[in-house]
Amino acid sequence: MDQTFHTLEFHRILEKLENLSHTEAAKEQIRNLTPSLKESQVQKDLRDTTEARTILDQMGLPPAVGMKDLSDIITTAKQGGCLTAEELEQTGIMLTGVKRYKEFLNRCKHLELSLPYYELELDPLDELSRAIYESIRNGRVEDFASRGLKNVRQEIGRLEEKLRTKAENLLRANKKYFSDSFVTIRNGRICLPVKKDYKSSVPGSVIDQSSTGSTLFIEPAVIAALNGELELLRIEEENEVRRILYTLTAEVEENLPVLEKNKHFLEKLDFLFAKGRLSEEMNAIEPSIHTDRIIQITNGRHPFMNPETVVPLNFEMGKKERGIVITGPNTGGKTVSIKTVGLFSLMAQCGLHVPCEKADLCMNSQVLCDIGDGQNITENLSTFSAHITNVLKILEEAGKESLVIMDELGSGTDPAEGMGIAIAILDELRHKGCLFLATTHYPEVKTYAKETEGITNARMAFDKETLKPLYRMEIGEAGESCALAIARRLGMTEDMIEKARNYAYGEWESMNHPIHDSKPGEKQFQSSKGPRIEKEKKTAKSNTAMKELFAIGDSVMIYPDNKKGIVCRPVNEQGVMQVQMPDKKIWINHKRVKRLVAASQMYPENYDFSIIFDTVENRKARHKMEKGYQEGLEIRTEEIQTFHKKQ
């Protein structure tokens, strides 16, 4: 089913619907939405969508309700935990939303619909909502939540002011002791920023120090006692706040059944109004749904095509025929048409409206699709193989209550065999008794559809004069690919058109430009107007190939003298190489040299050939240079390479 959803783009419908919902539960329900197989359920779901759409059209959007983290709040209350001020405030916001939603649904009752009566299931819990509102504000417990809390916070305020006044007096009296001209709070205590050198001049407790250590934050002894009193007051404040939170949490716990019921129906209403909003955005209507194997669509529009430019689809099947074979030119709208039929079927069985003027849609046990290029690189399947694999799976699953949609039937292989396979598939679908739609280009398939009971042809209209598809389906008539007409209008010569027609249909038609095939060699290729390839000028052998002819250290024979030597340097670009003879080194063309024994067979890997090719004087000089710089020391030699054994 997931493959069908993606093929027909139903997953995009669900994504759009999810974006129109607000609660996480509604979004989850939408993500898991699948076509229902129960006719009564589908009809009820469609009625709910219609009522939601009617309310939106007549009364506007319902009030949004904050449902953030409500599940966690309910769980905490159930487990006997203490809700925070933020959680209680969120509960109060939800209850306020419930009250507004209830009032909105009450105003909708004059529309004489059933959906507004969901308000009977909503309880705003006015007393709990009022208690939360009076005690919690901006994520904290308000001063007026209790008389005790108000008194202790007032006392804390007076004591903090007294402490600050004393500390500031100390600052002004001894400015040279302090690094700043203001008091600071460190670890919840009022402190003075004392320079390190004056630590002993300010009696008190060091609470903290600066990052550099040059400033100490000291709580003066004269205000330490007052700081102790302040801490006791803050403990008293915290205890009173916690008592209030526990009291409110207990009230929430007492009303948990009502809160859970509110949550459930708000999420349900959120889901229903999301469906209504989707219908409104698509300008859709409620389709008629039934179990008769009939599909009728009047002026249907694919949901993701521009409604201002799309040509409406008028489609009907099931009264006389179980299958329709659609033909016509590429880009003529065949695929969009069959996808629209399949998508409408899925949407209707999920309780969603469909964008058209009128629709009578049958229930389907499943919608099976083979659309698009099914090439699977990871499984090494060609387009044809992937299509056939999918088609065989469809034929195995299809039944009398299935809707099967196949695009480009029999494509991707030899035309004659593809045609035969296409007809065999259609015949199998006909015997299965399912409804099916298929697109093709094969003329033999058109003939089969015309002559076979229960199957009919359809075509996508095409204007041969303008080369423009009309995107209009015409049921009962077979279409043409129009490939020759399109090719002629785009500039293909009449010779080529006639030859193509002959190969396609096996007979010549009267044309003004007869074709005379050229004899081999008689007709030259025409020059291209495009760019030309510049070929590399090739030499007898590349430099790399030359060097690979001989390796340093190879034992060789010099002709015509028939003298033996050892290769000093490999062949260069001119085809010349250097060979060590018994008494001298010579340069010679490689064509006069024949390898006797390869160096790899005579010397170990990394062998130092300077032993063979270098003089004793040079070897001694090189040995001295390895120990360090030697003034006036020269080495006169040709480059010696180290042999590396080829792997």
C-alpha cells in the first residue's frame, strides 16, 4: 500500500492534511490514515468532512486550542506527582480553549448539523480554570495565590531593600577597597566586590571570586545576619509555593476523567476540521460512495495541478466495461488521468472530499498500480524486468473488488513481444473481474480492446495542427501516437517520414518524395553543424609505451654487431636508448636492440645499478658527500636510476 500511496501521490495529500491540523494526536491519526473497507464507516467519514466544510464556509475557523504537552501533564497527575506552574498554566489555557470551542459549536447549531453537538462532550471545568487563572500567571505562582505567600514575599522585599541599603552605604564609605561601585548577588547572597589587597579591611565571608582572582566577593559581617533571615524567608516562600502547586495538582487529578475526555474530543474535532479545511483549499465536493463497480467523475481536477489551467477530466467506467485502454500521444495527459482516478478512489475511502464537480466512486478492496520507470539499479533490474515483476505481483493480488492502474503496458522491450505481453496481461485482468485502466501505444492492443467484450478504448485528444495535446479524454475511441505528425512539424524530412511510415505499417503511401536507397559507398555522410572533435596526432608509439620496451639492467643484444650490453637508460621519445657496452656507453635506436634477459630475472629488488654503471672515483666521491658537504668535490656522472621490480 505504501508504494501505491507514493505512486499516486496520496502521501502528499496526507502531508497537506497534517499541516492543517494542530494537535499531535490528530497529526498521528493522519499519518496512519488508510482507506476504510467498511462502506458505512466511509459514508460517515465523508458526512463528517462535509459538515466540517459547511461550518467553515458558514461560520469560519473554530478557535485554536493549546494542547501542548497535555499528555505528559495527565500522566504526571495520574502518578501523584506535582505539576509545575508552567504545566498548570498550560492546563488552564486548554480549559479556556475548551470553553471557546464549546461556545463556537453552540453558535453553529442553527445549521442543523450533527457535528456541533460534540459541544455536549466538552466541559470547560470553570472552577478549576478559575483557580488556576487566579494562582498562576506567566509561568509562576502569583503573589495573590494565598495570603501567606503575599505576606512572605512582601517581607522578603523589605529585607532585600534593607540589605542593599546597608551594602551600598559600605561601598560609598570605603570606595578604595572596592573594584566596582555597586553591590552584586553571588550564590543568592548580597556581596561587595573587594579588591584582593584589601581583603582584611572588609570583615566578612568570601562567597566567590572573579575569574582573574583580583576581586573577591565578600558578604560583610554586618549584613550576614540579615542574609540569614532572608534565606529563612525564601524557604518559607518556597514551601508556600509548593503547597499551592500541590493543591492545584490535586484539583487537576480529581478532574482527570473530564480532562481526558476534553482532550479526546478536541483532537477528534481538530482532525475533522483539518479534513474540512483541505476540502475548502481544493474546492472539493463530497463524492457518492457505493459498492457497485461503477466510477463516474465529472470535471475532475488532479489536486496538485493548477485549477486555473488544468483541463477537467470527465470519466466513466463500469456500466458496460470493466477495463479501459487509453491511447494517445506522449505528454497528452494519459498518466495524469489514470492517476487522478486512482487518487480520487483512495481519498474517498479515507473520508476526504475530491476536487471535481461530481463523483460517483465505488469501494475498492485495494488500488494496485504500475506507473512510471520502475528501473531498480540496486537489484540490477531493467525497466522491463521491474515492470514485469510489479505486474506479476499485481496479477497475483487482484480480485473482483480491485482497481488496477497500469501505465505504458508492455513497454521497455521488443515491440512485438511487448505487444503480446500487454494483451496477455489485459486478458488476465479481464478474467480476474477487476476494474482496470491501462495506457499503451501498441495498435494491436487497441484492436484487442475494440474486439474484446468488457474492454473499451479511450484516447487523449490531440491537435495535429498545433502539435498541442488537448488533455481531454474521449472514451470509446482509439487514439494515435501522432509521432509522425509531430516529427514532420518539428522538421523531419519527408524521406525520413515515409521510411518511418513504411517500417511502422509495412506499406508505402503516396508521397511527393520517393526514396531511393543508396548503394554502399555511394552516399556520403552529411557534415554536422555541431562542434567537431579534435583528434590527437598519434605517433608510432607513445612515450610511456616506449619506456616500457626496455628496463634499466636488462641484458640486450646489439645488432648487426651481435654484441651484448646492459641497458643504462630506457627508450626516450625519439626511440633511442643508452646501453653499457664492455668498454663504453653508447646511444642506439631501440630497433637495433633485442632483450636477452630481463633485469627482474638477474638482480634483486632495489638493486643499486651505480655499481655497474658508475666509476670508482664517482662512487668514492658520492660516499664522502653522504657524510656532509665537501668543498671542491664534484661528481661527473649521468643520472643512475634504481631498479624497481615490476609487480
